[in-house]
Amino acid sequence: MKEKLFNAGILMCIGAMLLSCTSDDGVECAEDFTGDLSANEQKLVGEWVLSGIVAAKELDLTDDNTDNPSTDLFAQYAECKKDASYTFGEDRSYAYELGKYEEDCEYIAASTGTWELASQNLSLVSSCSLQTTVLEFNEDSSQFTFSEIYSVTEVTGTVVQTRIDFTYSLMP
């Protein structure tokens, strides 16, 4: 059950990419981003690891026979599901990796493409599609957060719709 939320987030990203993919029927794919990085974009260069997942409503995702809902979803996840990272290159390339550092993870995924940061809007081009997400940076730009609304199934089977904030921290 606890994996459904995390997998739903991954599937939404992949689904958005697949839905906007095209064939040679006259519809064009999103073009890769190119060119020099702006001063604003420089802060995104590097590896960012998932460091927090917080829900607006308390949820219980753990199958531990205890009713212990919490807004801290990150604490309820298995280590393999917490192991997610984005790497943004100076050449506008990016990679999203899941299961990169933890050993014995069953689900290892990767996505690559190009990126652009305009104001606070991060745009990613991968597999012929464009996805844009609003990022909120902390004061020293060492963390960014983005939010989405999800329908989450708790361990009891109850479906709860809530906003979920994903936080990534820059690796030193």
C-alpha cells in the first residue's frame, strides 16, 4: 500500500511523457532545450536527492497493525522508495533515477532528457514530451519543493485526496 503513492507519482510523470509522445503523423515532439544556462539556472546544476515527502492530511501507509497516521510520508516509506534523485547538467541534460544508491531494490528506473528553469518553472523534455513543474527554493537554494494533488489509498483501503509536497536537497 505504501508503495502505491510513490509509484503513482512516478507513473504520473511517465504517463505525462507517454501521452504527449507522437509519431510521424504530422504532430511534432517537444524539442530538446539547448543553449547556455542563465544565472538563475546555475543553482540547479548538480545532484538533488529526495529528502522529504509531506502530505497536507495525515495518512497511514504502513502495514504495522497500528493506527498511526502522519503527514510525514517519507518516514513511512521503505528505503528503496526514498532513493530518488535528479541530476541536472550544465549542458542542459538531466537524469531522474530511482533505486540508484540502495542495494537490493527491486524497482530501478531512470529517465533522461533536457531541462530549462524559467523563473521558478522547471521544464523537462524526455521521450518526446514536455512536463513543467513549479519549484519553490529555500533561502540558500539548497532545497527545492514541488507539490501535486494525489488520491492516496491508505493501508485500510480508504482513499484520501490530498496535496503532497516533494522536497529534494542538493548533494554537497
